[in-house]
Amino acid sequence: MNKYKTKNEKIKRRYFKWLKDAEGFAPATIESIEKALWDYEAFSQEDDYANFNDKMAQGFKKWLSEKKLQSGETINLSTQYDRLRHLKKFFTWLSGQVGYKSKVDPYDANYLRLDKKLAKIATAPKVEDYPTLEYVKKLCDSIEIKSEIDQRDRALIAFTLLSGMRDKAIITLPLGCFNPETYQVKQYPSEGVQTKFSKTIDTVLFQFDEKLLSYIVDWVKHLKENKVFGITDPLFPSTKIEQMSKTEYIFEAKGVEPIFWRSTSTMCKIFEERAKFAELKYYSPHKFRHSATRLATDSCKSAEQIKAVSQNLGHEHVSTTLLTYGRLTPYRVRDVVTELNFKKTERDEKIEEIKKLMSQI
């Protein structure tokens, strides 16, 4: 074992604890930061973090740009940008820790960045490909209802679009947190709903399509009346698997049971399999959030409506809704620009006449 490995691990774990408890970083973000440190350790051959300097920083940057993935391709600029950003933050923090203050110069961490031109390319907004309303309707209609699992999957797909919620929140949503009469959804961490940054979010389903709404309402009715589920049971429960016979290890799906899914991978698998059966392109559940945002913002006629949509999605700022999720596709830009009317209207001509008369007074 490398003689510095234990030392590096100790300070690294202390850093992760600080990120979680003091900075409030989510586990997924900390995992991304850890990957950046793994790359640095591979480059430095697990050298002592205390030996970091400007030459190491520049050497790592070059190493990272040339690193080959299993596919044979180099790491994309966006990933390089994030890796360097995470390492810069780490070594800046490290320079203030006991045992490292006199060894790590915080200014050396400034070398851990892409040049301005590459940084602009890496951080440029990307046009997202997401499912249309017609796609979602076709996907739901392709599900022939032969069992309650079919009914669940159809309602799940419809709910993912109409709520615009994150997949983790959906799979942890109790039945009692959804009101089928008002279409209100309480994304409350206090009720077990796992939202991003544990935010409390009040959401109302977007009424994009009456048929999609009916799939959700019918599913809730089935759970309450036929399955007799309680308010703490999952809105989208796990599949119940039973052994067909005592002598054979053959299992089959026997409806659903009041157990929450352990991870979002099951939800993703459902979307993937249903899309494959319908001979449609697969979109991850999070892409449906992009669709909901696009459909909702396209219908907005006022600043208040845009703010309401943003708040409904759980965004702190309207800019997140518009910049992260609301970027137009090239085709939409073409349509909007083409529809612009550059000709002067009769009203415009009258306003100009009035201005001329006023200037002569």
C-alpha cells in the first residue's frame, strides 16, 4: 500500500464531512467530487496531497485532457471543467488545514481551470432533447391494461409529465401526499418525500391533457378502494413477486404491494421497457421534467404565470426555469423568428403621425 494512501484518505473523509455538514452538499455532488480526487490520485500515483503545487496542477490538467475512456474517446470538456472545479475547491480548502498550511499554496489551485475559450465551450447551455406531449400520450396509449401493473405504469408515466417532479421524489411519494380532487401534490420531506436539498414543495399537476389526468385519478381510486392502501403507502408501489410452485424456482408478478422502490433504477427500467414495446425512443424520467417545463412556460402569458410555473417546479429562481429547462430548440427558434411581424401596423403609423405633429408644436 502507498505510504500516503491512509493520510490522504483521512483528510479526504474530513473534507467530505465538511461538505455535507457545513456546506450542505448532496451525496450525489460529493460523489462527483470524489471522482475528481480519484483522477488526481491516478495522475499523481497516490502522492501526498501536501506535495501539490502549480506544476502538479498543470500536469494534471494536461493528463486529464488526454485521458482515454473505455470507449477510446477522451473526456469531454464539460467533465474536465467539473473535475478541475472540484479539485480547485478541494486544494483551496486543504491549504487552510493544519499540517498543510505551510505546504499547499492556495494560489497554485488557480491553475486548475480550463482556459477561457474552452471554459465557455464547456459551460455553454445545451439544447435538451425531451419527449413531446404527443409522445407521452402515444406511450401511455400503447400500454394494454391487462393487470394492475399495467395500470400503475401508465399512471406513473402520466404523473411524471404532469407533475414535472424529480424521479426520487416520485418513488418516495406517499399516497396521502396527493389529492386527486384538486391535483395538489405535497412534496414534503417531513412525510418521507426525498426532494432535492430536502426542499418543501407544493405542486399542482399541470393539466396538459385530460386523458393523462384520468389515468392518475383512476389509479389512486384503485389503490384506495380495491387495494385498501393507506395514506402512508406508496403512490407507485413495488411489484409483488411470488413463487409459482413450492417445487420449482419460477416466479411471476402478482400485482403490487405497499412497498416503496429502493432506487430510481426500477422507474427508469419501466420507462425503458415501455418505450421499447411501443417502438419509441427511450427518454429518462428526468427528461419528462424538461417536457413539463417547456409545455408550461410556452403557455405563460404573464410574468406572474412564469413565476407560478417556476415555483410549482420547486425552483428558487425563475432564471433556473428559463435558462436550465427553458432553452429553445433550434426548430422552435426558427418558428418563433419566422412568425415575427416586422411590418408596421396601422396603429404604429398613427403613433408616428402623432409624434410628428407633437414635434411641430
